[in-house]
Amino acid sequence: NNILIAPPPSSYAAGAIYILGCTTWAGQPACGGGLLVANNTISVAQGNCVQTDVVTPNVYKNNIMTGGCNGITLRRSGFGTITSDYNIGYNINLNRWISDNAGPGPPTYKTLAQFQASPYFQDLHSSYGNDLLLDANYAPLTGSPAINAGVSLSSLGIAALNKDYGGIDRPQGSAWDIGAYEFNQGGAGSAPDPPTGGSYPSSQRPASQARSAAAARAAR
């Protein structure tokens, strides 16, 4: 439920969203799991949109990826350890929609179409190539393919996901929108519950863009 922006010439080789497990050093055991990456809007000029060094299970849903980055890179787990769907990619490296860099050997890359096909059958409701129709603050405009295109995650019981980045209730239409913002024609919103989790070094911290709920509504 974040907005992560790194325009040119910035890059985040390790990922705008970088999930670090126990270790990334070769030959050392990996650990971790239960990873959920949901309802993020990511615009990164270079590097990876998302990179994870933890092991199964990993869930990626309702994310927008744009700006020229690679898609999802899995460094410590293979394609079979991921559940991914209801994501949108636009102007990213389509040949690297998802990458298996767990080894041994060189990385393996898959396009969206390849990842949707046998034996993976992932991202069946995801799309690539449609103009996102976002405003300058990365909120969806009328006609955006992100509107009503997501899946409800309310059953997970994560209160912070029930409101968008600007404090607007999800959903506003017939279904959740993909990305950090719900399309909203107006109405009151309140700040979402703060996220939980740890911190990471400033050298790894992705650029982010924040705005108030009032500004979010005004932009629409």
C-alpha cells in the first residue's frame, strides 16, 4: 500500500521494494517467508521493481509496475514458490516480468505470457501494455485499466489494506483497484492504519512520494 518513485537517472538495482531475508551471501542459508506485496504503485527507471531474498511463500497482488524497471526478481526461491495475480505492467522490461535468480546457473527470465502458461499458470488476471492513465500523483484517471481490476484482500484481515494510500475506503467501485490509490470522485477519507515492520539502511531506501488524503481527493 505504497507509492515508490525513482525517476531517471535514479535506479534501484536491488529493487524499489527489496525484501531481505536472513542473508544474501552465496552459500549461506536463506530463511523467511509469508511475504505479501500488495496494492503498491512502483515507478522505477532502472533495476528491479521488486526483489525478494526470502523463501516460500510469496504473494504478489494488485501492484502497478512502470517506469522501465524489471518486474519481480526472486533471488532465493524459484518460480514455484510464488502466487502472483492482478498486477499491471506498463513500460517495464517485458522479457523480465519475473526472474528466477536462485541458481545454480544463470538467471531464468519469463515474460508475462510465459508465466501465465503451463506449468506456472500465474498472473492470469494480470496485464501488460495498456496506458495506465494515471495523474501526476499516480492516482488513476477515468478509463484507467487499474480501476475495478484488482482482487479483494479484505479476507486477510490487514486493516491497512482496507483504505488506499490517501485514506479512501476500498473498494469505491465494483472491485478493488490495482495500485496504491482507489479511483474516487469525491468524499471523505481518513488516514490508513500505519504499516508494521522493521527498517532498513538509508542506502537501500527507495524514493517515495507521499501526499495527504485531501490532496489525493483534490487531484481527482
